[in-house]
Amino acid sequence: MLLPHSALSSLLEKPLPEREAAGYLHTAAEIAAQPELWRATARLMASRAEELGAFLGPAPRLLLAGAGSSHYVGLSIAPALRRVFPCVEAIPSTEILMDPESAFPREEFILVSFARSGDSPEGNEVARLAAALRPGLARQLAITCNAKGALARIVGALGEGGRVVVLPELCNDRSLAMTSSFSCMALAGLSLGWAAAPGGAAAFAERAEGLASLGEAVIPRFSDLAASLASKGFKRAFFLAPRPFLGGAYEAHLKVQELSGGAILSKAEDMLGLRHGFMAAIDPESLVVLLCSSDPYRRAYELDLARELRAKRLGKTTLVVAETARDFEGLADILFETGSAPGVDDDARALLAVLPGQLLGLFASLELGLKPDAPSPSGVINRVVQGVAIHPYGRPAGAP
């Protein structure tokens, strides 16, 4: 992707050895590549729409599972899917593994597993447990970026009870932090709502193209803002959002915390939930990001919160990100407008909600002297989670 001149393009134009030495070779390119990868993902999902529509069947119950960022994929798309399917839950595979009996429904359901590598031990064991504990009730769909991962093999071995969607190869980020893999899996998950609907393929194609065009405009512009904010410094970051952006806010907060190596403490919360104790954590070194909707009803509550933050003089910098932000004049330090595109409503804009976190995390990491591709020098976190022991379910650990 050829970016307009921006802080991000300046990074990408550096000679390869310089990018490698600075440790952002993959992360920066993977953030920039997202709009084109959204187009590629949309083409893939359109080619499988009829097959997946038949697999989903009428009125399926969906359980969306994943760990970490992959769970936030489910949170990001659950509001949109609930407008189509009668029951959609997003539960972390880490929680399901600890208590599968309370997590798995006792009626027919489809376990939709999201995984970049497909090698996370928790998600793979959850796929096995669903088959073992709910025989005849559980069908499974894996959406992954790695055809060679264990998850693809586990679900692929289920025969007619399983389907595997492997996203385009470049969606499989090589950096530690999930960026393009996150947004592409979210887009693939969103497509399930249109898989079997009359005219759904055309509606989804319009939505995906609209998102890609907005992404191409937002990424370079926000990269300039992110570089500026990172250079001025902030020690805490709060991402506040209504549904349906809350999953994106969680992912955004994780990107800043992850890419800063934990140096910047981050928090995601829903707009109204902030008042219930969490507001006390906003200090004079905090960046507060409001991810605002285009819905007039939600906007009224968002404006109330912005007024309160301004009246209480909370935070170092308040940033509003919205399709249009003129209502917030005088209520925030910075207004950033994403603009609009045909077919792109708030449900779809959940994908755009993660971009501020990705870019703020990237430039904060560089400002801190870290290497974004591997921002944890001590190895506290890794690209694929390590150190998880899988214990047998249904009997005490160590029992024969």
C-alpha cells in the first residue's frame, strides 16, 4: 500500500536494515497493510458465503471464543451479529477452559474460534472439550490466520461438524502484537451475518470497501497525531466507548499496554461505566480517548461525559474520535474525524476503533526506545502464549 506522506510512511520509507535495527519492520507494515487485507478478506469470505450460510443453518446459537486479542475480536462483532442471530455470546477461551460446563450451552450451538496462530493451548483445548462434552450439540467454525496451526487440524478433523476458514497469508502478523490479524478476523466474523441473507454478499462487499477506503484515509492522518502525542508523553491511556465499539476499545488499550512493554498503563471502559469508580484513575499524565458513535441517542450520553471530563479537568489530553466531531467543539483538546463511507455504520466502524490504539502503541513504543516487533525485552509476553499446562477435565490433576 502506498501511503500519503505521514509519520507512518516516514517509518516505512527507511532502508530495510534501519527498520530491522529499530525493531518495527513488521508492526508498522502490518498496520499500514490493513485496508488492502480487508479487501482480500472480503473476497475470500464472499467466495465461501454460500457454504458457510448452509453450515450456519437457520437461527444458530453462536459462541465466539478466543484468548486476548482474539477474544476482543468476538467482543467487537457480537453487537452486529446479535442483530442477525438470536443468541450470540463472546466468552474468552481462557474462561471457558476454567469452567467449560457453565460456558458451553446445553442446546445446539456453533463454537466460533478466532486465532491468529491457532497454536494457543487454551483455544485448542476448548475446541477439543466442546467436541467431547457436547457431542451432537456442538458444531465448530475456526477462523484463523494459520493453515498449519493446531486449531485448523482439530476443527478440520470434525468432518461435517466443522469448518475452517484460513485468512490470506499476510493476515498472519509476524510481529508480537496482533494488528492486521485482529481486524481481518473481525471482518471475517462480521461477514457471517450476511452469509446466507438474500443480497447479503453485495451488502457485505459495499461495507468492506467502505471500511477499506476509510482505513486508507484514517491510518496516515492518525499516525501523525499518534507520533505527536507519543513525543509529548503520557503515562496512562483510557479508551472509552459505547457499544458497539467497546471490543475495539479493549483491543486498543491492549495495544498501547503491550507495545509499550507495560510502561503505559491502559484501561478500556464503557462510556457510562467510567463514572462507577474508574474515573478516579485518570491522573494529570493520562491520555483519554473517546471513541464516539454516529447514533444521536448514544451521542447525547457521550457529550455528557465529555462535558464532565472537561469540567473536572481530568487527564492531560482528551481526544475525541468520531465520524463527525463538531458537537464536541470546546469539550476536548483534539477532535479527530474518521469521515463516512457508503454502507459503513457503527457496527462496521468497530474495525476502525482499533486503529488509534495500534498507532498510539507503535509510536509510544518507539518513543520509549523499545522495539515494537518484540516490545518485551525480558520475554514476559510472547507472540504465542507459553507456559500454559493443560489439565485433564473431570478428574483431579495427577489422578490416573
